[in-house]
Amino acid sequence: MHVKQLGRQPYAGIEQAMRDFTAARGPDTADELWLVEHDPVFTQGVAGRPEHVLGAGSIPVVQTQRGGQVTYHGPGQVVAYPLVDLARLGIYVKEYVFRLEEAVLRTLIGVGVTGHRVRSAPGIYVRLADPFDHAALPAAQPGQDPFAGLGKIAALGIKVTRHCAYHGLALNVAMDLEPFSRINPCGYAGLPTVDLRALGVAVAWDDAAAQLSRQLQRLLAPV
């Protein structure tokens, strides 16, 4: 997997470049991993509902081809775009999503934070009261809020065409979190969004990006 460090970039140009790369790739095209920090932007998934944008203000809202609802990208967030041939890896979408989430979980472990999956809600979450607690989340009971006591620290949204995946995931490191209050993050009203800095973890963007990159390369390497 070829890794590209793209620095800080506007969203629209990178999204178009991913589409162009995926459309042009052939069976022997090497997989790539793009790491980027975006200028402030709200992005909507293909099924995104406009009512989940509560008030964008001066931040642009961009329609994308990825799955999911609305999310925010901005400085202080590591965005990773794996451009991978799932057929060549021998995996399907469900396993691919699991591996993306696993890369985030392992990255968080490296800084002492315990991340969690929530069923039917892609992404990674942390206990707000004690993000360093290693205990598993209790099983949600019928009628219970599955996000009670949790904050979202990483979002995930992908697109697959001709068995090739693009778009990816975003890990919140040290951001201005205010823009998340202008949306229902990933379509969930009132869902808190956090970053590592808010949890008391000081880590540089470059270090978080490098660790996430290493985990993704391990988990998405051909067998």
C-alpha cells in the first residue's frame, strides 16, 4: 500500500481525486492510503437528510457519494482515505468496515484510550466519564439509548464501486468541536462528539496520523 501525506487540503478536490483514481484503476493498480487534514466542511452522505444540518453558518456543505449522514471535517482531525481493492483482499464490505474500526481502536489503545463499537452505528465511541476504562460496554436493553454516556471520536463513511473502496474514516485529535453542534452528527440528534484533547490526551496530529496509518496498513495488507 502506497501512503500519501497530503497535508491540509480543501475537501472537494480530494473527493474528486479519489473518484478519478478509483475510476481509472485496473486489476493491477496498487492500493493507496491518503492522509489529509481538511479545511472546515460539512459533508453529506448519499442518503443524507438536510434536516440534520441545523445551521451550517459560513461552513460549506458538500454532497458526497459516501454512505452515511452528515459529518464535519476540520483542522485537528486525521482523515484517512484507503483506496483499496476489496476483491483482491478477499473481503466484503462488512469485514472492511470492521477492519477500519479496528485500526482506530488500536490507535486509541496506543494513547491509553478505550474505544467501543455501537451496533448499527458505524464509527468509534468512548465513555465520556472514563475513556480509560477497559471494561466492555454492557449490552443495550430494548428502549435504552445506545449512546448513553458515550461520545463519538471517529466517524466512518465509505463508497464501494466495482469492488474498490474509497472515502474512509476521520479521527478527532485536537479540533474546534463547536461545528459539530451545528449538525446531528451522523444523523443522531444530541450525540456528543469528542476529540483526544477533550479527553486529556495530548498527541500531535502527525503522530496520530502515523499510528493510524500503521494500523491500516497492517489490517489491509494482502494475505
